[in-house]
Amino acid sequence: LPERDRAELKRRKLLLEVTLKSYWIRKGSAFSTAVTRQETELTPEMISTGSWRQLPFKPYNFSSLGLAPACGHLHPLLKVRSQLRQIFLEMG
């Protein structure tokens, strides 16, 4: 379409322009049909036999946060005090 006609159709909302993207996927150099499990720990047996040199290791993530520490609990006397306070507040 000429630019003038296309602009007119877009102004009247009779034309919708869509961008279509396509990708070509090819097998890379690391392609394999077998799923290999990466090692996460280095054991003394691996060091003594030297097998760690041929094994793929999972990269270590230094930016992970890890597990959150367990939260503390109220002291039993503080629990009783808060329960008593709640009772008195309910009584008015």
C-alpha cells in the first residue's frame, strides 16, 4: 500500500501492523541427546583417583541468598503477658 493510504487506514483503525520475528535453530557444538548430570561436590575418592579432571562441575552461584535463618520465639512469660493484655482489651 502507498504510505498515504496506509496512514489513512491506520487512522480509521482498519489496519493493524504486526511485526513477525522468526529464528533459525541449529545444533551447536555442545549438542547431545543424552542428559549428563553435573557434579556438585568434590569427594576424596575423586581427588585420589583423579577422575575430577574429566567431570563437568556445576558452576557455583555466589549471588544466591541461601536459606533464611529460623526466626526466634517469644519467651513463655511474654506470651502470658500478651495473652493477659488481649483478655483485658477484649473486656474493655
